[in-house]
Amino acid sequence: MQRLRYSRYFKIVFILLDIFVISGVFAFAYLRKHDYHYLKGLTELNTISLLLLISFWILLSGRTKLYSIPRNLTFTIYLERLVTHIFLFIVGVILLAKISNNPFLKEDRFLIGLALFVCLFFVKSFSFFALKYIRTFGLNHRNIMFLSENESTILLKNILEQRKDYGFKFFKYEGPNNIEDLVKFWKENGIHTLYLPSENTSFDKDFESEVFHQAEINKVLISLVPNIIQNNFLRYNLEYVEMQPILTQSKFPLDYFSNFLIKRTFDIVFSLLFLILIGSWLFPLIAIGIKFSSKGPVFFKQKRYGYHEQVFNCLKFRSMVLNGSSSTKTTAENDKRITPFGRFLRRTSLDETPQFINVLKGEMSIIGPRPHMLLVDDYYKDKIGRYSLRNFVKPGISGLAQVNGLRGDAGNIEIEMQKRILADSFYVKNWTISLDFIIILKTIFLLINGDKKAR
């Protein structure tokens, strides 16, 4: 028997909450200009303006997918949607103020815009985390199961088991490949979603077809897990040669010159500002600390693969004593090669700051997949499908994988590397300038609070 699902009502609650916030900001701004007795009214003109803004907010969500929030959505991607939505909405507020005859909007449009940004940002961020927090206690969960496994489904299960905030409850089916027993299992446990490998070889086609048929009848959703560890799983566009249809691989966002130019311009401006305003006084202080901590050069250069696997010298502040294994051995926990001052540099990620010079030279970007040691890349590129996809963009000082905790060599290294490559591949295929801004904000937050996985 299917359980009642309450997730659909959350969307209504969130929409009503947003309407309340927009109305509240509008009313507060109005009260600043008028006597309390006039609150009765936001006058007919103001009421129409408010209704137009609320309508625009809701209609805009169809484009930004603000209310399409799957439970496995990360805060990074949600934040990108949220900031984009609020920014476009504020542009709408300013445009409405310009074309309308509403003097109240004309006078206070920038104040209203700023207040809306601050209020909506905090309210929606709080709502997002509150729902995630509720799910960590097993509330508002969905019952799921895996039927047949391969390397990709094992990786997915590992991710879902670690992320309690996604709100998934696992049920393991150990019965025979018998459709009657399987359907009975679904009903007894209220299974919502069944995960299957897209390339299934563990049971015959007839049984597989019946599974799909019975899942449809019993309202069990089927999610296919592509074999992304071996395959590239790229996007394709339908094109024609005369009248013959062909599928051609889609361009990645940064393959378009306009996007490349935006990102490169941002990289140059950001790195120049950092090097002039911060690096000019911070770098000498760090250099003095390194010289006092151990003998050797201030900078450490290591060859890394860059854009399209072009080798470049990646700059870092030296954090270890001079040793002959720097390019052949990755950092271990409590590594004795790291100096006390070097440990501080690593914990705060200050050892990475010379890479702004790499950015200025065009070898790296502010945001992108983190470059690995050559031997690490050479080892994994033949073991993990899509590994080389990360070299379709310039490597970054920070990246999507790092701000989501996918760094270091703790735990199952192969599994963690696969997760890291999935994050890097997502970034390459879904890049936007707003995503870069969100990753920068999360990076700053990690630097302030300390990244426990940095070492």
C-alpha cells in the first residue's frame, strides 16, 4: 500500500511563504513613506503593482526551476537557481518601476530591490536547510530499493547512504526473480522508487519487461542508473546532412566563445584584484614564515595537466621540507614531510594562493576542476570513464567537488575519486557564471570556517 506523500504540499507552503515575504517587504517600504492610518491601503495602484510582482515571481519560477527541488538537490545548485531567480526578479521590479506611473515604486525601487534580495535569500536558504534537517531524522522520507547492481549503482547507493538529508530509506529485496514476490515486497514496504542499472544483465528481458509493467500499475517510479563509470554519457543534438538525421555531440557551455570570454574576463579581473589588494602584502608575510620554518625555496612548482592535457607548472607555497617524493607520493594524514607552518597554510588553503598567477597567465581559472598530480591523472584516466572530461576546461583554484567536501584521500579512495569526477563532469557540462559565483562564495565560507578535509 502506497504511503501518503506530503512533499507536494511543501511547494504550496514555500510559494505562500514567498508571497508573504514579498508583500511584507512591499508594505514595510510603503509604511516608511506614509502614516500608519494609510496602511489600509496600499492604494489601488500599489495593489496592482504588488499583484504584478507576485505574478512575475511565480511565472519566473517556471524558467529558473526554483520550486522544482528534488530531494537530492545540493545547496550549491539550489543557491545558483535562487540567486539567478532573485536577480531577474529585482530587474523586473526596477523595470516595472520605470514604466509604471507608481511614484512609490519609482522612488523606492532600489530599496525594495535590496530588501527583497536580503529577505528572500535568507528565508529560502533557511527553508531549504530546515527541510534537509527534518529529513535527517527520518521524517518526510521516501522508500527506495535497488534491484540488481553494478559499479555505478554501488557508487550511487554509497552517495545516498551518506547523505541522510536527502531523506531516502533503503529496503533490500532478497527474494527470487519472481514478479509476484517483488510486487508483494513493494506493497508491504511502500516502495516509492526502484533503481535499476540501465544495462542490466542479471535477469532476462521478459522479467525486466514485467518489472516495468508492474511498476507502472503499482505507481512505483523506476530510475535507470547509466553505466557512467565506463561510458562518457554525453549529450547529443539531432542534426541533418541533407535529409539524413545524425546525432552529434553537444557543445559544452565553455565551447561557446561568448561564455569563454565572460569567464576569462572574470578570471583576469578577479586575479588582478587579489594579487594587488591582498597578495601584495600577504605573499611577503607567508614567504617570511616559510623561510623561518625550513630551508628551501618559497614557492613549490609541480607539473599538472591543464586545458586539453597541456602540462604546466602549478604554483604553490612550499609547505613541506625538501624531499624527493613530492611528485610521486600524495599527502597522507599526519604526513611528517609537512612543516608546522606548512600545516597552517594547508588548513587555510593559503598554500594555493600563488595559483592566481597561473590564472593570470591563462593556465588556470578561478573555478574549475582541481588539477591533480600527473601520476594520479595517468593512473585514474584508464580506470574511470569520463575522467578526461575534466580537462575540457581549465583547472581551477577551487571547484564544485571541493566545496562539496570531495577532496583529500580519506576513506575509499577509488569511490571518493569517482564522486569527484562526477562533480567535475557536472561542472563541465552545466557551467554558468552564476555557478562560479556560488562556488566562490562557498569557498570563502569554507576558508572562514576551516575545511576539515584540507591537509
